[in-house]
Amino acid sequence: MEQILDRLCSHLDKNNYKYDRTETVSGCGAVRVRFRAHNLDVVELHILADLENTNLALRCFDVCRVPKDRQARMEHCLNELNRRRRWYHFYIDEEGGVVAACGCYVQTHTDEAKTLGIDLIGGTGDRMAFLDLLEQEVRDRTPRVAVDDSLRRRSFEVLPAGGLAARTRAMLKVEDGCVNFCTYCIIPFARGPVRSLPMDQAVAQTRQLQAEGYRELVFTGIEISSWGQDLRNGTGLIDLMEAVSAAAPQLRLRLGSLEPRTITEDFCRRAAALPNLCPHFHLSLQSGCDATLHRMNRRYDTARFRQSVDLLRRYFDHPAITTDVICGFPQETEEEFSATLAFLEECRFAAMHVFPYSIRPGTKAADMPQVPGPVKEERAARAGALAARLHRAYLEECVGRTYPVLFEQPAAGRYGGHAPNYMEVAVSGSEDLHNRVLPVRITGTDGEILWGELE
């Protein structure tokens, strides 16, 4: 991928195109990481403001499938960019700068994207080929649409693992796609069915990352709990975890978001035996009310979710169990939301991501009777207040304990990092602790992070 970017920038240099090696990219994922690794700036589309003062030959937008209330803003930015690109200081010969877009939005709404004046539309598939197309677009200025049928995808696109320069934590994408078809989610249509990174390739990439000096590895994917389903050889996520743990014993291993039913007695018994697994488990709840979970087409109820929480606490010492919550889902009553609050309290989450429900056009939930906006915001505020209280309670339980902290960067006379439970920890001192794992005794908390002393 970097070779493609090298060729692209070399082509711009050779032909005297005006550009400042600055890219405007929004979104996430491997393409974004590779652009940054190539010393290209990355900014968010929704905060792109000063279009007049840009000097770009190429703008690439990785546009995720945004909620309906942000979709108009994104389309406005793209339209404004297209309108102004011939007026200001980013000309390619007699033509305006190239505008390219990829990601979930243009994958699921290709016809709408075609009306926005985008030169290259790339979707969510074959990111390596997308960068080749970028180079061609700069060269011949021929509008292109390269969007496949995501539901027909069967192979996993292997992308380079890693992180940004001087980072301590690397990302390894092990899975893509989802077949859960939750009623609020467009992802199955944007990313296609489950595809898994083969175990031998995951092991090889993990060994390489350890050799490069990373201290922590995060398993990422659209739904990592589904890893192995397409391989049809009987392996599952816990098998992958064991293989990677053995291949890179010096790397801390951290899991991305998990489907709650992943947590079984066998999973916990085997996971607890892995010495480098971080005891941080993000179980995606979404609602603590069974009726709401049914409307969401989630595959578990609160009793099964609570079973997962109890198993994790039985096998791991003070694990951080975190979650996501959607407030104001269609048809949610006050009684249903109250049941959610009670269940959140019962589970005692270490941290929660709280969101008011947002419509994703094209999903079943978008056609359901909606909860008024002010009600959604008010419920999200109440859930957020509970999240803050539970987070403080978990942090207070950490005081007096000692954790091996992976230090990342200094800030305001202190050095900060993360404990295995992913709680942020800061210690006083001016010593450079970057990328070191050191024992820290926790002495206090301000309700947001932990304070400690090096042992």
C-alpha cells in the first residue's frame, strides 16, 4: 500500500502538480493508517471548515455510514468541496483537484454519492485497488465508480497490521463482515458476510508486530466474535487468541467489542489461562430491556447477558466490563428505559458508551415509530450520568491495587498510560517512560482517570 502511495506522490511531483503532501481523509481503518504513515495529514470531514486555505491536488474521504442527522452535513461538505475546488489553490493543470470517497456511506448509497460531484467512488471493498485507482484518477481524470456487491464477498482482504509511528499499541484486523442484521444497523449491507483472517497469517503478523517493538495488540473487526465461522474447520475466537498468545508472549492482547454470547464457561476457562490477555471485555448490550432487545433483533436477552457478566467476574480478578447503550430506540417507553437503567446498575459496568438512537436510512428500525428527539436526548443524559457514577465507582475499587501500566505519552508534568483493564493511569515525574510496562500502585482517582506511583 505504501508503494502505491509512493507512486502517487512521485507522479504528482514528476508532473509538477501543486500539492503540499497533505491529504484530507475522514473515517477509520487501514487506509487511514497508511495515509498517516506516509506523512499525510488526516482530519475529520465533519470538522473540515477552512476550505479556502487548502492547497491540495487530492482529497480522499473515507466516509462511514453516518446517522441521518449528520448525513446532510457530510453531503454539504462534499458539495462545497466540489464547488470550490476550481476556485482556489489546488489545481492540477487546467483541472480542479481530485475528490475521492470510499467507505460505508458510498457503498450503501452509491446513487446519492454520484450526485455529489465525486471523481472516484470506492465503497468498502478492495482498499489496495482503491489506492491504485487514486493514482489513475490523478493521471487521467476519468470519473470512476468502483463499488462491488458487498453481500457477494467471500474472501478476507488482508491488510497490513500495525499502528502509527511511535505508537505503543498495534491493531490487527482479524475479521470483516456481519450477518446479525440488527434492525438499527446497515453494516451487513455495507460490509457483507463474515470473512476471517486465517490463523497462520494472524500468527505471522502478530510475531512481526512484537518484533517491531509494539507492547500491545488489539484484535479488531466488524464482529470479531464471528471469527472462524467462514473457515469451516471448527476453530473459533478463543482458538485464535490461544495461538496468538503463544506466538507473541511479550505482547499484551486486548479484545475489541464482543457479542455477549461469546462468553461461555469454556471461553472463560481458556481465556483466563492466557497470561498476556488484558482483562477488559466490551460486551455490546444496546438495551437492558428484553422487549427492546427483541425489536433490535439482538440474539440474547438480559438473562443471557447477565450470565456472561457473572462468568467473567468468576474467572477474572476485577475485570473491566464495558458496554454500549442506545437510548430512545423506536417505540421505547419510559418503563422500558427504566428497566435498562436498572439493568445497567445491576451489571456495574466499568465504562459505557451512551448514544441517543439515530436513524440509519435503509434499516428496519428507520421505519418504526420514532421516539421524539428531546426524549432521546434526555434519556441519553440520564444514562450518561449513571455511566459516570459507575465509572467512578470502578475506579475507586482500583485504588490500592498495583497494575502493570503501558506508558504512552507525557501530559502536564505527568506520564500517562493504560492498565490492563484499559483504565487510564497517570504518574508524576519527568522521566521518559514511553512504551515501557512498569508496575504502578494506584493511590487515587479524580473520577475520570487513576493516579499512581511507580513501584
